[in-house]
Amino acid sequence: MTPPPILLVSANVWRVTSELFSKYASKRVEAGCFWYGHRDEEKAIAVLVGVPHQISRPRNFEVPADDLARLTEEVIKLDLVAVAQVHSHPGDDVEHSPWDDSRVISKRVYSIVLPRYGKNPIPLVGVGVHRFEDVGWTKLSRDSSKAAIRFLPDKLDT
């Protein structure tokens, strides 16, 4: 029940995510979103950002169950699945808290934690990438994060 070893992220998904979090960062509150796409045993690809109604606070955020259910219904119509959950923390600490562990939507997604409320520019080296392992949610090392999360370009020139 772990996510695939590779998560491909489209440039547009990253751009939309950065724009979304900049709004919350200016208010100094945590926030979250979900990346949806396609997944098999080898890889997942994030193609869409889902933003449910949420309650944002300086030290945590939460998504009411009914709002997550509405978002999930819309995503299912597009034949997409959750591939990552992204949320922010107030400082540079991007470790999962027990609160975070209890609110991840699936053990088959990556959980990505952005530092400083996701303030732009978001330093990729400061992002926490977590996977569910046998013992629970584990933060990947910097090298393992680079190997797991790969950003796709907007276009290919040949």
C-alpha cells in the first residue's frame, strides 16, 4: 500500500500549486490541496490540482469531510485518482506531525509539505516529501526525494 516509486508533476500543476499557496502564505495560515492524475505500480503523474473548501489556521488546516467528498466526486467523473496531498507548515520544519499522519487521504499518495506557508518562491530543497512505509509515514532524504518527484517541462523542443 505504498505510492509508486516515481511521481511525475506537470509544470502547470506546480505553477497552480505555487499560486494557490502564495494566497495563504500572505495570510500566514496553513493550507492544503490534492494532486490528481493517473497511477500504476511504476509511476504516478499529477495533472490536476484539487482545492477543497478548508479551514485554515496559523498552525494547521482541515478539510471538512463533506467538502472532500464533493471534490472526490468531481475527480472520479474525470477518471482520475489522488496521487499526492500537499500542505504547508509555518516554518522550515517539514516533518509530518501526528495531525498530518491522521489526515492523509490515502497510503498510496505522496504527502508533500511546503515550508513557510508555501511562500513563493518555494525552495524545492526545503520541501518535505513523505511516503507511507511499513512503519508509517517517512520523510524521504533529499536524494530520495529528487529521485521520486520529477518535474515535467511545459514543452519539448526537438
